[in-house]
Amino acid sequence: MNIEHFIAKRMAFSEQKSFTKVIIRIAIVAIAISLSVMILTTAIISGFKKEITDKIFGFWGHIHITDSNVNRQFDAMPIKSDVSFYDDIRDIKNIEYEEEATIFGFPLNDKVIPKKTLGGVKSLNPYIQVPGLLSTRENFHGVLLKGVEQNYGQDDFAEFIKEGRMIQFNPDSSSSDILISKNIADKLQIKVKDKVVLSFIRDQRQIKKRFEVCGIYNSGLEEYDKRFGIVDIVKLKEILQWQPNEIQGMEVVLDHVEDMDIISEYIYYEVLPQEFYSESIKSKFPSIFEWLKLQDINETIILQLMILVAIINMITVLLILILERTQMIGILKSLGMDNWRIRKIFIWNAAYIIISGLIIGNILGIGIAALQKKFSFIKLDEANYYLDTAPINIDVITILIINVATILVTLVFLILPTLLVTRITPVKALRFE
């Protein structure tokens, strides 16, 4: 029988009422709250990153291919849509590459490790982007029209549509449908099936075209919602007087977002001719991705603070336990038990307290996260956070890591307070009251 474990178990589950029992319960509650906060923090921040990146990639794809001389002021410059290298891009699967070897974040000189991307290219979608003026009888608003084909957004963008439907594409002619954002619809007081007029400038002449609002979308990304409309790409080709095989660019959609930078570089250096340019969405729209990186810092700070709270609480409880059990320590020492075995009794006792707190904390944290995911009762300001409710992404592996890290870090720090046991002598302890 493990005598240290046996004594610690009797101490932890004793029914005797005492001041220490109250302190232990407070410690369990503190650990439970700390863990539940850590679980909710990781679930919400992970949810933020997933939801927002899904929105961005659902709107833009992962990589853009354009003419290398394209003006970043949204000037439309045509490229061919029927050149052979597009097939080479579609055929990209797993790419082998080398990465600099590191240890704890520090690079090893001249050491590289071979790696392979998680997937390849999922689809390739042509687009045209043209500025225009959207007007009704009472109001007008500047917009950027994005011309797309039928397969655009079947999986991702369709989720943004709040009213109406996606554009109805015609195989033999262009569609006059337009999909506008809720932001623009509210400003111009437009509803589904309303007729609107779009004005364009071509060759220094104004051209007007009539469209019908087929649907209203809301991506939550105000930066895009306040200016973008979606139309049939064939309609924009007619307005610009482009050939059927001419487009402004290609959106590359990948199997895994983690491969974005590697595949973007591979396409640019290994596949594209010199007159073409490849750019990842992360480098094209860096502001939102920088904002997401800041959330990682917030997550780290909160996790560190919660673990610190748990450590301070457990150190306090352990010191109180040792002082209350001073006579027991003296008796055990007089019976021949050494300091380390006595210290193990209190470490075991602390472990029982921590595990009890973790069980309650897991139930509380996962429970609140599950309720938020189902009922969305925590609301957000969509203008500031890009989402109207706090998103939740429950990752089992992350929760396990948090639990294990909390136990290990807390127990390691609890070894130091148990050194107090070595300073207690049997004679003084037996006289202690």
C-alpha cells in the first residue's frame, strides 16, 4: 500500500468540518473558474479565427492570379482564360518543399527538413472587378462589381445570403441579376426583386445598365459589405467589350488554408509565365490577418493569468494545510517517515484538489461553450468584431492540452511550498496547537 497516497486520500475526503475544508472548497472553485475561462477563451478565439478566415476566403478564395502590371486601383486589365498553364494549376496536389529546421523557435544553421503540403488546389474561378454607380430613383451609392461564374461560392458564399437567392446564370446569355450587401440595401432602401441602375465609365462615356436585385448577402466584413456587389461575369464582359475568353484574374481555392503561402510561391515561381502575378489573400488584405494575430496575444495573456491564479490559490491552500497538520507531520517524523514522503502526502492532497477543480471547470467551460454554440446568447457588435455573436470552436485536443498543462505546471510550483515540511521538527510539532 502507498501510505502517502492513503493519508492524502483520507485528508482530502474527510467529512470533518474545519476552516481548512472551506479554504479547499474555495480553491476548487477558483481552479474551476480559471479552467472554464481558459476553455472559453480558446474556444471563442479559435472560433473567431475560423469564422473570419472562412468569410474572407469564401469571398475571395485563397490566391489571386492577375496580370503582373495590374494597377492596384481596381483598373480592369484583361488576361486570357484559356491558356494552358491554368490546367497545370488545377492539377497541383501535394507539393514537396524544404523548411528551415528549428529547436524551440531557434534556427539551426544550414539544416532543413523535407515537408509536404496537406493538399493542393481545389478549384480555379475567373473573376472581373469593375467600379460603378448603383442608383435608384431616390439614392445612389458607389460600388465595386465582382463578376463571377456559376460555380462561384456554391459552398462558402451561399452561406452569406440572407434574403433571396444566388445569381441565376443563363448558358446562352448574360444574367441581369445582382447580389448586393445588406449594408448597401439598407442605405438605398432596396429590397429583393427591386430594379436598380448601374452606371459605368467606358472610353470616357457613361454607360447605364438595368439590373434586378436577386438577393441580399451579409458577410459581416463591413470593409467589403459597404461596397461590393456580385453579378454575372458575362455581363461585365459585355459592358467592357471584352472577348469571351478574357477575364481580369483567377481565384485559386485550396484544399487547406495552411498551404496558402507555399502554393502561392510555387505557382508564381514554377508555373506562371513572367507576365503573370500570384498573390495570397493574406498579403493582399493584411489588416484583418494582423487583427487576428492580436487575438493570439490576448489568448496567451488570459491563459497565463488564469494559470497564475490557480498556482497562487494552490500555494495558499497548501501552506494552510501544512500549518494545520503540523502535529500530524511531527507524529509521522517521530515514527521515522522522511521529509520527502511527508511532502508527497501534501502533493497528493493538492492533486486531488486540482483534479476536482478541473472536473468542475471542464463541465462549466464546455457546457457554456456548447450552449453558446447552440443558442448564441452572447451578442457582439458586428461593425467592430465582423460577427454578430461570439463564435465557438471546441477543439478536444486543445482542451486536453489545457488540462494537462494546468495539472503539471501547478504541481511543479507546489513542490516549493512543501519545503516547509523540512523545517518542522518532531519536538516543536508535537507542542504545536
